[in-house]
Amino acid sequence: MNLKIQFTYEADVVVCGAGTAGAIAAIASANEGKKVALIEQFGAAGGSATLGLVTPLMHTGIEGNPMCSYISQKINGKLIEYGGASGDGSAFDPQMLSLVLEEFLAQDNIKIFYYTFICDVLRKEDSIEGIFVQNKSGRGIISGKVYIDATGDGDVAYLSGADFKSGDEETGKNQPVSLRYMLGGINIEKFREFLAKYGHISDNISTAMTIPNRNWPLYPIFMEAIENGDLVEDDAVYWQIFGVPGRKDTLAFNCPEFFDATDGVDFEDLTHVQLHGKMAIMRQLKFYKKYLPGFENAYISQIATMVGIRESRRIVTDYMLKADDILAHRKFVDGIVQSNYPIDIHGRKLRLEANVVDRSFEGNRPFYEIPYRSVVVKGIDNLLVAGRCIGADFVAQSSLRIMPTCRAMGEACGIAAAISIDNNIDLHKMDGSRVRKHMIKRGAEFADNI
Ligand SMILES: Cc1cc2nc3c(=O)[nH]c(=O)nc-3n(C[C@H](O)[C@H](O)[C@H](O)COP(=O)(O)OP(=O)(O)OC[C@H]3O[C@@H](n4cnc5c(N)ncnc54)[C@H](O)[C@@H]3O)c2cc1C
């Protein structure tokens, strides 16, 4: 095997993964004047939000839905301008987001490495000195002063030897995974009329079911299809649809869901889900055509390139966010993100503790905060982590994993990296409130300032 180094690149900030959090981290650092390298295994930015077809942005559960990210606000605005999003920008077309992100990433001081896989880390004592990557040009080393692990799975932290947790502390199992898809050619009006007969009346078609929810209007139809052998039970455990702005004949499906092959860092499980996911999508398409008015001419318009991973490695950071922090709506002096999204653990039996969300939006606007210390990787001098793999227990992660929160973490990390470099401040000793102040100065809306 030829492991010679064919190329090298030096930046100030190396962002690993151009996904939900990583793309924003790169833009944030570049906006602070840093030279940024952005490494991505696929040929597009956005990660789960684009290649995983995850839409819409979940509501933060806070009145006014603050994004805690000026970049997220700008992206949402641009998507609305292009007709690729509706409302406050939360409902969006993944394909349009992919284009908009690249518009924001097209800056002289951002060097994008697409089709480039992070395969190892060069670590000296407690610092990272470079990221080993592999692409069609060969093997390279990309180095910088600060590294941001936004790979979703904490690949960089893991390869650096940082500690991590994974799965439910009680069962060891990771959250279920899904392979999302979109169908075109649907007569939405006809389907909407059909749903209305079952009591579902909404302009924005969005509905979900789980088997235990026997009151769900379409429950009898799913049960009939299972009895007839047209669906299997798992098809009906979690089924969710969303309208897609700008696509009048399209629905996005948050399924099929898998409850057993759930290890997001095991290629066998990932392969299994892609192969069996496609079979399930075909089965579901046949079901819609047979049982649901409006689907007569439906066709598969997109299947996710990325398997939808809800939770895999959770990297050990200076502060590990706990379930209790979320349930108690805990605030931190170094809070960089705010959310009131519920604890949302999928499974054949849902563990959804909806009581943590006060959707009345009255009183003191309950929400919790994520402290800056939860993105600083323990034991490594120059590594931050952003996205679903930050330091948190299993239950806390189930709430913080939503996209608005991941984007805000990316922004916080991008800004923290710049402050650290400009002022020669140790990431572990940085005053996180400084990061949040800077985010607000740039225009980020927090619950306290809207
Ligand atoms: C099925 C499903 C449905 C969901 N539904 C919603 C929803 O409706 N609303 C909501 O707000 N949230 C939802 N979420 C949660 C949310 O989508 C994710 O938690 C969030 O997008 C994760 O962002 P991230 O930046 O951590 O990872 P990602 O967005 O996945 O980004 C990681 C990036 O790193 C790249 N990468 C990884 N490893 C490497 C490597 N070794 N080398 C190079 N590149 C690498 C990946 O290709 C990817 O681009 C859902 C999640 C799932 C799985």
C-alpha cells in the first residue's frame, strides 16, 4: 500500500464535516477573517439537512423561535427569497439549502475539500497537528491552529483518542436510524381532502403516527395494510410526512425507521439500512398507491444519500450536559445556545417526555442552555466539537440534536476558534460568555434579546 503524502494544506481553522453544524462553523470563522479548510466526504454541504433529506428545522420550543445564530437567520432569509422555504424559513427544500449553503461558503478564505474522507489524526502530546485525509488525488494532511469536529459521529475526536459515550446508558442501544425519501407526483389537494375526512385539517401537510397511538386517524388503514401483507409492522411504528416549500406535488417522509441496525459508525449497519431502506421505500410507495387517494401517480424523487443517524458517539467534553439540565431549564454563564425542544427518544416504544416543553409561550419562556464547555473536547488543547456529537448524556442529546441547535453550535465554535486564535486564548480557559456576546453582536437572536 502506498501511503505517501501527496498534498498538504495549512489553514487557521480546520472544520471537519460540512454538514448542519460544520458548514455554519466554516462560515462563522471565515466571517471573522480566518483562513478555513472545510473537509467533506460527499460532494455537497449540509450533511443530514441536505444529503440526509432532513426537513424541516424543528421549532426550538421558545417563543419567537430564536435561532441563536445570525448565519442560520441569513440562510433562512435567503431560502425564503429563493422560494425554497416558507414561514420563518423552518420548512425548507433540502436541495435548495444545498445551493444556498454553497453561496455562503463561496468566500476567498474558505477552501472546500469535497470528496475527501478524514481517516486519521496526527496528534502530538495534547494537540492535534494535522488531519489525514484520503481522496482521488491521494493522501493528504490538512493542518491548522484550531480544529472543529462537525462529523456528526465525532470521528476526529475519536481518532485523536478522546473519550466518548454511545447509546442509551440503560440498554447500550443507539437511537433508531432512518432512511428518508421524497415522493413527487402527488395530488396534494386530493390527499388533503382525504386527510380532512379523518379530522386532519392543516394547510401545511405534516402528520406523524406510531403504533401505540390508536387515535391517529390513519391507524386503521395502516393496520389493514399490515393484515393484507402490504406493509410490515415496523412501517407503521414511525411514519411522518412534511410538505416541501416550492414543490407543489411533493412530500418528504421521515421514515422508514430501523430499530435494530442502529450503529451509525458500523459500515455493516449503514449498508444494511441503505439496502433494506430502499426495499421498504418501494413497499411503502405501493401501499400509498393502493390505499391513499392522491398518490396514484406518485414516484420516488429522492432517496437520502446519508443514512439518518440520530445518535452515535457523544464526545466527552469539559462539561457533559445532563437530562436534568434540560428538565430543570438550566442556564449557564457560558450558555451559547438556547432550546426548549423536548426529550425525543425514538424506539418501538417512544420515550417522549413532552412535558418538558411549555408550548404556551407564557410566563418566563422556559428553555435550557448549552454551555460553551460542552463543545470543548476534554484532554485535547485545540479541538472543539459541534453538532449532535457534543458532550451530553443520551437523554440530553435526544433534545439538543435538532438542526437549529446544531447550526448555533457550529456558529459558536467558528467564533470561539477565531477569538482563541486572535487573542491567543486557550480554548479550555476561554470565557464562553464572550462567544455568545459576539454571536449577538453579529445579529444572533437569543430569547433574551428578541
Ligand atoms: C431521520 C432523522 C430525522 C430528523 N428529523 C429532524 C427534523 O425534522 N428537524 C430537525 O431540526 N432535526 C431533525 N433531526 C436531527 C438533525 O437532522 C441532526 O441531528 C443534525 O442534522 C446533525 O447535524 P451534524 O452537523 O451533527 O451532522 P451532519 O449534518 O450529519 O453533518 C456531518 C457531516 O460530516 C461529514 N462527515 C462525517 N464523517 C466524515 C469523515 N470521516 N470524513 C469527511 N466527512 C465526514 C458528513 O458527510 C456530513 O456532511 C433528524 C435526524 C434524523 C437522523
